[in-house]
Amino acid sequence: MFSSISWQSYISIVAVLLAIYYAFVLYVYYRKDIVQVLTTGRNNGEGSKQNILADNTGAAEQPAAENYIDELKALIHQAGYSHLSKDELVFSLQQLLGSDRFETIKTPDFKKRLGKIITYECQTNCSMHLDEEDLQRVWVGK
């Protein structure tokens, strides 16, 4: 029975089945991202960053705001790599956002949009969801 199938046929069939399997897995896990990239042509995180820069800062403040966002993303990425708990991450964000460097861009609208970036980055890099209460804790005393 198995002697009638050549190795070339076997490898071809396995390769096709693996390609179908991985396409299905990618579709199941990244369906929203794939649809978003196909419809808008860009990634959500970068789009959010550009919206913040366009809506809330002047031309002179854009490099500073971009640096702050990059610093936040680096902190959240490191937290995901270090497997920090949610409370530890919130405390780290409090420390970063409480520094004097962030005083120049702390408008209510910017805080709201920055909260969206924090939420997205935490879901992407740390696999945790920050709700409104957690975001309020991030801005406590600011």
C-alpha cells in the first residue's frame, strides 16, 4: 500500500498540508490584525502613534512626544520580557509618567490617547489587559 507512493509525492502532500495548517493557525490567531492591515494598510500601534503626534502636539513638540512614546513602548516590552505582574507594570508606568520629562505633554486629551497606546502595547507585549481602573492608577498623582 505505501510502496505505491513516491517520496516526492509524500513530501509535496505534506508541504501543502503544512502550508494549509499554518495559514489556518495564522488566520485564527491574527484575524483582526490581518483584516486591519489589509483594509487600512498599516499596523494599529503605528497608526495610534501617528494619531497622537498629529492631534495633540505641535511641530516643535513632535520629536519629544515620539521619544516619550518610544520610551513607554520600551518599558512595556521589557516588562513583557521580564514577565512582570500587572501591579508591577502599573507601578513602573507610574514611575515613568511621574518623571519631570513627561510634564510638558500632560494634557487630558494626550493622556487619553496615551492610555490607548499603553493598553495596546500591554496586550501585544505582555499579554495582559489594562482596564480603566488600571489606567487611572497609572496616572494617580499626576
